[in-house]
Amino acid sequence: MTTATSSPRQPTARDALAKVPEITLVFWLLKLLSTGIGEVVSDYAGSVSTTYGAIVITAGFALAMWLQLRQPAYRAAYYWAAVLAVAVFGTMVADGVHGDLGFGYAVTTPMFAVITALVFLWWYRSEGTLSIHTIDTPRRERFYWAAVFATFALGTAAGDFTATTLNLGYMDSVLLFAGVICIPAIGWWRLDLNPIVGFWFAYVITRPLGASFSDWFSKPASITGLGLGNGTVALLGMLVFVPIVAWVAITKLDIQPGHGPHPHPHAQRDAEHAAAHGAPVLAPEAE
């Protein structure tokens, strides 16, 4: 039996359309940092001026999304600026529903869970896939960002629910969500969990995990924090976040290998997993 050797794959036209990064440890690190920064930036803006803070956050969110959606392909600076803007805006919305409209976290957490589920259902019914390896059309990208926003709002409400309503405090909430995020990791590694389910499960949990960390650092000791302040923690977070984004933007190490005529290795595995387990509902779309 002979084994054919293949030359390095040349980029295809469809490869250039991938609008999200490859999922690596750097992706998860930046995601956690963005959730923590989003939490304290929103809180800081609200403490300075609720009205002007809301205007600035909303304008920043609109600008970041407009710039991201105009990009023909994944660009690290635009993508992560959009993620950070969604983190801040999603925190503001979730906190506003609680503080301004008076809904308790026991209400807002399941409410945002239902909204998130509806976004995923609408996305699947329209596109036949929830795989991030197929975010290569404007419509799919809009579904993706709607899901990202919903998961940020859900995670914000869930983190506040455990820390305040359940009286766990911030560090115990960190430990709780650190344990919960191990579920999809172990499920994917050892129990053959559908990789798309595992990804979105972990994606949701990174929000309350990162936000609980930042709240623990920033909030006063009287409510179980370390008392560093929202502004200080936001600045420290940005001092880590910005250089990492600059590094991936320069090196381009997180650009997806692509799919289309040359299937992305993870997309192909997603499809094989779904076919083997009779779960086409979460499989990437066939090319």
C-alpha cells in the first residue's frame, strides 16, 4: 500500500471569507479577558454617568460591529474589538434589565437563556449548521454575532445570579464556573461530546467565569472582592488584551485553515461525528 504525498494547500477564494479565528488556547484566553474587561468597563461607565455611559457604550458597540461586518475576512484587530464591544454592551443590557427594569437575576438568567436558545434555533433553521467553521457569509456572520451577544447577556446574568442571589460571592462563583467549564472539556476529550455543542457550552460559561474573576478583583471587600476598583482592573486587563491581539494580528497564527474544496479538519470531524451519532442538527453544512 502506498501513501500519496500532497503539496501544501494553496489558499482558496472561500478561505478568505472565514470571519472568525481558529479555536486555540489563545482564542479562549482572549475570550476570558474580553469578558472580564467588558464587565468592569460597563460598571465603570455606569458609575461615572449612567446616561453618558450608555451613549458611549452603544456608540462604541455600533462602530465596532459596523467595522467588523465590513471586513472581507477575519482580521484580528476588528474581530476582537467587536468581541470586546459586545462584552461591554451585553453587560450593560443585562444590568439594565435588572437594575432599571427591576427584574431579578432569577428572572433574567432564564430569560436570556431562552433568548439564546431561540437565536440558535433560528440560526440552525436558516443555515442548517451552528458550526463556527462555516461563518463565511454575511447572513451567517449576523447569526454568529447575535448568538455572541445573547451568550454575553446570559453569562452576565448567570454570574450575578450566583454571586448575589445565591450569595456565593465572587471567588466561589469563579470556582463554580471553573468546574462547570470542565464539563464540555472532558466531554469533548473523553466522552465523544459533539464538538459544536462543546464549543458553545464552553463559550457561554467563559462569560460568567471571566466576569466573576474581574468582579472579585474590582469590587470592595464588603461584597467579597479585593477592592482594586473597576477602572484599575479594566486598565490591567487591557494591558494584557491589546498586546495579545496585536501579536495574533501580526503573526496571523489564528486564521482558520479554511474549508470549501479543502475541508477544514475540524469541520470534517464535526460532520463525521454527527453522522456517526445520528445528529445532523449540529453538523457543519455539507459543501
